Amino acid sequence: MMDSEGKSKRLRERIKLTLPVRVHCRESVDYEWFEMSRLVDVTPFGARFPLTHPTERGRLLRLTLPMPRQLRCFDHVEDQYRVWALVRHVRMHAQAGAGMRGVPMSYEVGAAFTGKHPPASYVREPSTLYDVDDLSPGQNLWQLREVEKGQSAARSVDTRLQMAVGFRIEVFDVEGRVVASEETVTENISRRGAAIWTTLKVARGRFVRVSNVETGMSLMAVVRGSRAGPDGIPRLHMEFVDKQWPLEGIE
């Protein structure tokens, strides 16, 4: 019994290995990016690594890395370990000017390994969010379940103000460069999300930067959907992902 418990504990201990890792993310059906990074630490169950691209809890990423064979759950003879990983937490690194126009963001991501293949629902819709269920029997890989639509933080009970707040929306390319932007106003806003009038075509699942045109404060948001209102003007429904929007002073 003690030997089994000791082995389990050793398996869960984080090993500090700064191995190179290639991260592949499909934000939407027709948009994807790749980024080279280095691990902070790793276990057979998951890993931590920094990213400059934004992501969110519940997203699936594909990692490619020269994982030590004794830590692998499959592909023990391959040079590279290609494993799907579920984002479990995202922490923005504090740095001067982070989030302001022209200043790159930096995130630390913790991800749980889920297997060699993604779920069928991910193939159909890569912006699908998941949560871990349990470890696979006989393996050190996490099983997945879909997060039900409507469970995201922005759709929870929260104060939603019907008011126009001046925003700048910025859309990025795979290199992190701004390729489209627009100054507009919100239809409504809460601490966790907003509906924004815009002519920009941004697919569900894409990450954008939104900034207050008066204060310059900005944060990252993910597009949850789009619709045209009775007036025919399109809106984007966004959820803020790296922090909440302060409503003090505008409520």
C-alpha cells in the first residue's frame, strides 16, 4: 500500500524541465496559431509553460515536445511527444504597460494532458470548452467532458448596464500584429462581458483586445457569438478573459 502511494506521489511531483514545446491552437474553424515556448515544469499528467497568445480555461491545445519517455503515456519510441492538453488555468504576468496598445501580453498556462486525439466535438467546433472528468483507467491521462453552453462566467447572473461605453476593438494576426481595429460603443456591459456594435467580422472563439477610448485601459476578450438586432446593426458578444471590467464610476 505504501509503495503504491509513494509511486502515485512521485508521478504527481512537478519536474522542472525547460524543454522546448510547440503549441498549436485553433481559436475558430478558420483561424489557428503556433507558438514556440519552453516548459516551466511537467508531470505525466500535465505541464506549465508561458505564452504570448491569449487563451482561456477550458480550451484544447496540441503540444509537441521531446518529453522524457518515462513520463509518457503513449508513443514511447517517437522522438517527439504529440499530446492534446486542456487549459486548466491562465495567469497574466504583471509587467509595465501590459495590456496597453503596442505592449505584448504574457501568460503562464497550466494544462492537463488528455490524450493522443481530440474529441469529435472539437474537430467540429474548436472553440468548444471542456472540463476534466477523471483519469482514464490504467493511464495518466485526463478524460474530458464538454462544458454546457451558457455556463461561462459572462452569462452568469451579473449586473448588466444598458449604456454606451466607448471601446476600441483590435483583431490580431498569428504574429500578434493588429490587422483590424474599430472604435465603437457598447450596447450593454457588465464586469465580465459586453455586447458591442461593430462592423468587424470576427468568428466565435477568436480573441480580441478591447480598450476604453477615454482611459486607455485594455483587456483581452473572447467572442462568444454575434447577432444583428432589430435595427440591422451587428453586435459581438464578448467575455472578458484576463480580468474584469471596473464598473465603478459608470454605474
